[in-house]
Amino acid sequence: MAKDEKKLYLELQMDELKGALLEEDENPTPEKKKTNNARNPKNAEIAKLYEDAAEYEEDLKGFEEELEIVNANALKDIAAALTHNFPDEERNYAEELDTILVVGWTHYIEVEKTHPKEQLALIKETDFTDIVEKLSAAYPDHNADFEKDVRGLLVKRWENLVAIKKEHIKQEYDEIKTSGLKPKYAKRVYEQYHGIIK
């Protein structure tokens, strides 16, 4: 009988404790709100520690989205698709594509020695949107798949950008770990501190 009474007493205590906790959650005291404030000085330090990683993560997300566009669109449509999907970017995608093509083709000619020098002159004077047609018309006997070559240069460029950003993020995470924090915790504090809701 004493065992049953003790059990009943413990159940009553547990019910009281649950009730008190529920009531506290519904009506938090001003002091409790104050201690949960995400903008306290300690959180500011942690948020600052995560700033570079957050910036790199944002860049990485953008480069991955750009790579998807490069893979999903016809070559002649890539610049327009990038500009359309990223209207706030200050980058000139058409110029960027031209530059990637010139640098890549120079590599084909000088390092890999797979393409003739004359092609580079044609590339420099041709708009990116017309490059495959012009190269195919000017070099019908060339053993290259010009569309594959051009797309390969673009994909490689964006894959390199993604890899670089991933490496930067890893370095930032290592730095956060060195400070004794977990990157996930620092990210959560950063998001709370800046009011980022996901």
C-alpha cells in the first residue's frame, strides 16, 4: 500500500511540475525573455565568427544555381538565362562567357595542342551566342565537337568556382572548431542574431 501511495504522490508531483512549466511557457517573465535575447554580446561574437562562412555559403549557393543553368540551357541561351535568373547581379554574363571561352581556347591551343591557332582569332571576333555555328562553318573538317568543347569550358569554370567556395567554407569551419565551437551551433546563433528565418 505504501508503494502505491508513493507512486501516486510522485505522479501528482510530476503533474504539478508539467503544469508549472506549461504555464511558464505561456506567460514568460520579462527576465526569461531577456536571457533568451539573440542579440546579447556573446551571440554577437559568435555571429561575427560565422560571417565569412555565411558569405561563402551564399556565394556557393549562387554558383551552384549558375552551374545548373549552364547545364540546362542551349549555349546561345546561357547568358540570357543567367541574366534573367540573377537580375540583381552586377556581373556582365555575356562578357564573362566570352572571357572564359578565350582563356579556355588559349589553353586548348597552347597547352593541349588540340586546336589550331586560327580558331582563337575567330572566337575573339565572334559573339558567344554564335560561336558554335561560326566555328563549325569555318572548320567543317576539324575533328572537334565544338559545342562539347565550349560547354566543357563553361562547366569546368563553374565547377572550379564551386570547389573553391567549398574549400573556403571548410577553412572557416575549421577556424570555428579551433575556437571550441561547432559550426552548426555558430550558424544557428548567426541566423538568430541576424533574424534569418529558414
